[in-house]
Amino acid sequence: MPQINLTPAQRKDKRADAHHLDPVVMIGGDGLTPAVVKETDAALNAHGLIKVRVLGDDRTAREAMFAQLCDELNAAPIQHIGKLLVLWRPIPEKAAAERSDTMPGPRVVKIVKFSKSGNGRPQVNKVKVMGNQRVTQGGEIKRAKKRRMVSVKKNAAE
């Protein structure tokens, strides 16, 4: 797979975003093994923008690893500074099954009520909450408020 090409302005934004990140993947003395490539792929799927630390001293080998990672994982090379490599790849869309949890409708909510003295065990209740209901801070289930009625005169004016 070819690597993603970015404009210099896009690369600059990604470098700024990566500044505070810590290295997620470390490449040791064995170099770029299939296990390292697999972990880098998993990190890119999870985070999108990652730093990779290479522990070797050979600069040409680091550049070759950087290019190989970008080609194999279809990632964009953002920065190679010292022993740190910064890679970016867009995070893939989540499956429809995972997105269905955010849709309105009945869902199961776990309500935990702690004992008043603090010594007893907490009560855990699993409750089915419908789409028009919400759970308050106290653990009570309330219906959503109905929308305010607009006056007949305002409706006629519009």
C-alpha cells in the first residue's frame, strides 16, 4: 500500500498535535519485526497519530524503517527527529454494531447506590431506560421534559 501524502501545512498541524505525545511503540535491537509492525498498526487504529522510538543508532536504518512502516501501514510520515518517528493515519470508522449504542432507544443502565454509613456494600441495580427517560444524579429515572407549547398567536404569525 502506498503511503499517504500530506501538504506541508497539514504535516505542520500534525507535528504540533504530536508534540505532547509519548512514544507508543519502541523498536529494539531486532529492528522492524512483524510483531512491531502489527503493534504499530494496532496503535494507529486506536490513536491515529503516534510516536515510535527507535533504539538503534544507525540513522540510515531508522530512515529505512520509517519509510517501510509508512508503506506497509498506509500511513503518512509526519516527522523523523532523532530517534523518534511520528506517523499518522486516519482512524477507521467504527462498525455499525458499535455505533448502535449511541442511538436513542431502550438501553440497560447500571445504577450504583452506596450505603449511607459507607461500611456496607453498595446496591447495584440494572435498569432498562427508554428513549424518553434519563437517569438523575441520585439514581432516579425521570421522563424527559415535554416541549413548551408555543402560543397559537405565534404560530399564526409564522
